[in-house]
Amino acid sequence: MKNVPARDCPKMRQKPILNIKEVINMIENKKTIEEIKLMNPLTWAYIGDCVYELYVREKLVEETNLKPHNLHLKAIKKVKASAQAKTLEKIYDDLTDEEKEIVRRARNTRNHHLPKNASTQEYMYSTAFEALIGYLYLTKSNKRLEEILYLCDQKGDIN
């Protein structure tokens, strides 16, 4: 793969990334929906963790004037396992049957990681939450991802 200077990259010549939609569209996903559905739910959670944390960090930067250390402390409170588990609980009834199935699969996936700062149940539900976010991201379900993140804002503890 050839290195292309940022100024020569069409995506980089555009305005700076300011919202999750642009981040979602920045990376080309070559996997089909069928391939994504067959992925291990922990892979969805791996991506979902990153997408959700970026969303929370960007929201904090846009809506506050906190210094970096305080941004970090506030973000940690919002993306920790217990907060994600509570958020999933609050938005669960708003999920489609397909999304509930994604959550169920991820929650029941065997994970050999032992949580440090959360109960096993909180960790399972936070993994399920991250998997849902990751699945929507990978399948380019942008509109639904936006709706879910909006629900997280309204019902969860992002604010």
C-alpha cells in the first residue's frame, strides 16, 4: 500500500471530521452484511467500544470547555462497563427484534476476560451494548446508529 500525503488524499482535503457520520463513512468496509452477521460478537464489541468512546469524547469536546484531563475523567465515567450496562437497560425496549438478538448473542458469548471494575453481569451487558454499536457501525446502518446514540443521550448518562 502506497503512502499518500494527507494533502493529496481526497478524504483529508475535506473539512475536519466533526461528526460520527463522517467517521463512519471514512473507512470502506468490504465485508458483506452476511459476513458481518457471521462475525464473533466480541469482534462487534471491539469495534463498538471504539465507536462509542469516540462519540462520547467528541460530544464532550463539542459541549464543554473542559481541560483534557477533566475530559478524560468525564469520558471514563460515561464509557465504563457499569454505565454502558445501565444505558443498554434504558434503551432496550426501543430496540428492534434484530437488535435484541444481536444483544442476546453478544451477552451470551463466552468471554475469557475477567472484569476489574464491574460485576460479571455488568460486563456482559456492556459487551452486548458495544456489540450493538459495533454491528450497526460495521453494517453501515448509519441512520439507526444515530438513532441509538440519540436514545443513549436522552435515556442514558452521556450528558
